[in-house]
Amino acid sequence: MKKYLALLLAALMILAAFAGCKGGETTTEPEVQQGQSGSESSGSAATEPEDDGEPDVLRMLYDVENTTLNYLSSGKAIEHYVCCNFIDGLVEFDNHSNVIPALAESWEVSPDGCVWTFHIREGQYWYNAAGEQVAEVTAEDWVSALKLVCTPLNDSGTYDQVKIIKGAEDYYNGLVEKTNPDFANVGVKAVDKYTLEYTLNRPTPYFLQGLAYVCWMPAYGPLIDENMSEEAVGFGTSIDKIYSCGSYILTEWEPQVKQTLVKNENNWDADRVYIDRIEKTYNAEAATLAPTMVLRDEIDFANISNDILDDWKTNNIEYLSKSRQDDMWHYFYAFDFKPTYPDEYKPEDWMRAVVNSNFRHAIMSALDREFVVKSAVDPEAGDSLMQNTITPKGSCFTNAGADFASNAAFNGIEENFYNPDKALEYKAKAVEELTAKGVTFPIQVVISYQSGEKNYENECIIVKQQLEKVLGTDFIQLVLWAGPSENFLSETRSAGKYSLMRVRWGADYIDPQTWTDPFDGGVDADSGIAVGNTYNRWELIMDETAMRDQFALISDNSINNYVDEFLADPDLQATAAILADYYELVEKGRAEGVDIQKRFDYFAQAEALLINNAMVIPCYVGAAKYQATKLNVFEGSYAACGYAVGMYKGMKLQDEFISMEQYEANYQAWLNGEI
């Protein structure tokens, strides 16, 4: 399978591509297409559902509500998975990761790789929630959309992805600085009604496939204008402030009540839209109720959590199958260099410890990642989930088909991981070095997780037990911190309420650059001001002002007397130097848009720098989830990036729930190109 993907993705790299996304809260809705899983089976693939003349209606529960329908603002994957069904982009992925035309019938690129011209399909329309035709989709709709993404008031969670467009960043900054910039200087224009042109800052080898992402979706300009004021963007804030132009028309959105999507019969690809209606009903207890409702045939999908899995394997095996392995998401452990939790957990000691290389390596060497995966994630997954690099193995390939994770920069990388003896050696060195600096032991390590997520909580408990057993509670004491079930990221990770945390990142496009996005930061070359990131908040050690402000927040005046000493700490200076080298390598990788091997070499060196210095601990990609579903997960759009995992186009609603035997047969049929 990996060899097949290598050749496929290598071909995609030659074509080129682009996009943007962030990790999000969990949801009980199906992630429609997710990576690969399964083994050979003698079972037969699911047969075509019988046509009884009745509409095919997919029924499901959900427990995390959209905060907005403004897909040009949201950075949440769960909201992207809704909009990708009622908005079509220029291109999309088929079920084998091939980029195929969508609302763009064809395209060309200039010899220098910087100017892309797209030819828009004629006869496609915008529809309101009542299903009424509003206006034809034209090239101007992509111009209007990009302008909104580049508007600071819109606060787009995917704005960073469009900075590759010539003049986009200057326009955004001009609005911030109130210099009245002219959007005509931005590299997007409607050449005519059905011809769209993008001009890039430089050749970008992931632009094409990245267009299958929310920030590149079209929007009807007059609707944006009608719902725009100096104080707020009203576009997409309610069902009457959004239009549809995709496979489905969004006809109902009542927050914490229901979402309804109805097939768009006029869509250019309507013949491949097999489900006529999608009915989603909100219930805060969906995770508990959905399995029971499946058994009563009241809904067509449910996630099967680990706490009831054994019972289902015994009593409801004919209902049980899996999602695909979720190779899009990498779950890794991050250290917080700028904690904001209460003084009782001694954040000042943590800050002094985390810049110490031996301390970080002690934790990294004490973490048995394989045991974590088999105990808390998926005991059946084996080594397929484990990652030694931040960019997952099998996700990015050179034009010659070489896996990024096999780059020479990663030679010997495995020596950084689980080794109890080395962990104790690092501990002894860290104790000696940190004691001399006034750190008191044991150091409190706050490890946060999302309330209500049992698997997440269990994983954190296992990590706590493991690290304390190897390193001893005389050295560290892990404190379990239950973050909120809603707005978990903003309230916990982004807010700095952790020391050590399992975080995740989802690929926005197939290129190693996307795996640098969680660590975006460093010091701005022009202003000298630290640019923050919410995955490890290490801008603190690169910005004296931020560091002083942080000490003032977390402790009494006595600690401020230590600030000057901390600034001179060789550990802090060494860590800051590592990060400076990292950002320099990343920038070289981003600037190299022609020589793919050279580009990959820069990114690999940057990534290896983080891992070899225990700044980040790679762990695992998303496991296949047990579920009860009437959908053949191998029929729909698939890519290990962007929103492809959320699309229902191409999927048929089966008459019965998929069994594991059918799942395995469907997987083999997909591998053989029969699906």
C-alpha cells in the first residue's frame, strides 16, 4: 500500500499543490475518508444497494456544533467537513488521492511556475437555503473570497495559507496599519467571467492540490458585502447569510438542533452524488446514544468507543467495522515553554527545567511510545501508527519516489526514543545542572486532556504512570489537568495551561512544509518581535520582553529578580540558538520551489534538529476507529490532507451495516482499483 501511495504522491508532487488547517476538538460524526487500514479477506465487497425508488437519507447524531458557517474564517476541521459538502472548489481529490477537476474544468501554469490560470465551468449556480437559484458561479467569486480571507476583521484561521499569493500579505498588513491598500495589487483576478488567474510570490510545488481546501473556496461577493460592517463580518453567521454551490445545498442549520443537506440536482457532478439527503441531529450525549440508536436502526452511523467495544464484538459483531487509518493526523507530545497555570504547580521551576536539554531528553527517553499506542490507542495497529519523524512516514515523496521520512537527516533518529537506562543518565545530569540553578524537585508536570474524551484521558494516565515509574517521583510528578470539553484548544493549549501535552496536527497539503506550520514562530526579521505559536509557546525564550512579562504573570516580585539571571542562562541561550537554526532551515526550504530534493533536505534537517534536541516527541498517526456505518468508506474522496475526509460525494448508502468481513473485502477492492 505504501509503495502504491509513493508512486501516486510522487506524481502529484510533479503536478504541484497547496492549502491550510489546524487540529481541532473531537466529534462523533464520521470522518468519511481516513487513511488506510485492513488486511486480506476472503469476504466479498459490499453489493450495490437496491433502488427502491425512495430517497437515500443518511441519518446521524453529532455533539460538537459549528460556531460559524463562514468557511473563509473557520480554522476548525469539523466545520470544514460541513462546508466541503455544500461548497465546491476549483479541484478535488478522487478516492485514490488523484487531483481532479471540480469547478475548474481545466488549468494551465506559466513556464516559471508562478501564474496559474483556471477555466471555470459554466452553468453552475449559488442557491439559498430554500433551494432558490441566486446567481451563476463566476471567476469573480474566487476574487471576492480571497479578499475576505485577507481581511483582518474576518480573522481567518487559514489566512497563512494564502500568503503565497503575490501582494496578499501586503494587503492584509495595510489594512492592519490602516494605509488603505488596493486589492487590485493582489495576485488574483477574473480575466473574464469564466477565467481566473492567480499569481504566486514564487514557484510552490504544492499549490494545485492545496486548492482543495477552504481558504481557496469561492464565495458570492454581493452576499459578503451585504453582511459586512466596520465592526463585524456577518457572512456565514446564520443560514440566511450563506449560499451553496456544491454537491449539496445546506437547507437547515439550527445550532444545537440540526443540520440538513439536500442533493444539488444541478451540480456538475450530480451523477456521482448518491445520497439524496443528509440529516444531522444534535445531541450532547451523542457518543453514548448513537450506538443504541444504530441497533434500533434509527440512525446510520455511530462511533464505537473502547468502553463498549468488547461488548459489541461479542453481541453486535455484524454491525461492527472500521474507518480508515487516519494518516492525515499526527499526534505528538509538545513541551510548553510559556505556562500560565497556577503558581501551586511551580511554573517558574518548569520554565527553568524545560530549557535544559538533559531534562527534555530524560522525558523523551522515558516515554514508551509503543506501549502508549498499544494500551490507549489501538492494540491491533502494530507498527503502522508509530512515527519517528514529525512528517509521517509515507506522506510525502520526492519526484523520484523517495519517502521524506527516509531522508539522510533522520539517520539514527530512533536513538532518541524509549531507553530507560539513558533516561536515568539524563535525569542525573539534569538534577545536577538544575539544582545548581535553584530548581526544587520534584518538578510539577501538568499534563492536560479534553474532558469527556475517555481515550485521551486514559492515554494521559498511562503516560503519567510510565514517566513517574522510569524517572521517579523524586524527579517529576505529573499532574492530570482536565481541560473543558468545549473550546478545549483555546482554553488549554492556546492558553498555555500545560507543561506536557499530546497535541495533533493535520496536513493541509502533501508537502513537508505543512508539518512546520504548528511551529510557526521565531522572531520577525523586520520588527524583532517574537511571533508566537500555540503548540509549544517557545517564543518566550526568543523574546526578552515576552519572557519578562511571563515571569511577572506567574509569580511574585522575588522571581523578577531572577529574570536577568535567567536571560544569561546558557541553557536558555542554547535552546534559543537551536530554534534560530530551525527557522533558518525552514525558510530555506520554503524558498526552494523548484529543486524538490533540495527542498526536502532543508525541511528534513530542520525537523531532525527539533527531534534530536528533544523539542518535540513524535508519536503516532490516527488509528482506524471502530464504527457502525452503512457507508463504504473506500468510495468517497480520499487524501491525507485538507477536507477530503469529510466529503460524502461518491459514497452510497448501503441497505445494511458494513461488517468487518465486508470492510476487508472493500479495502482489497480499493487496493485493486475496483472501487
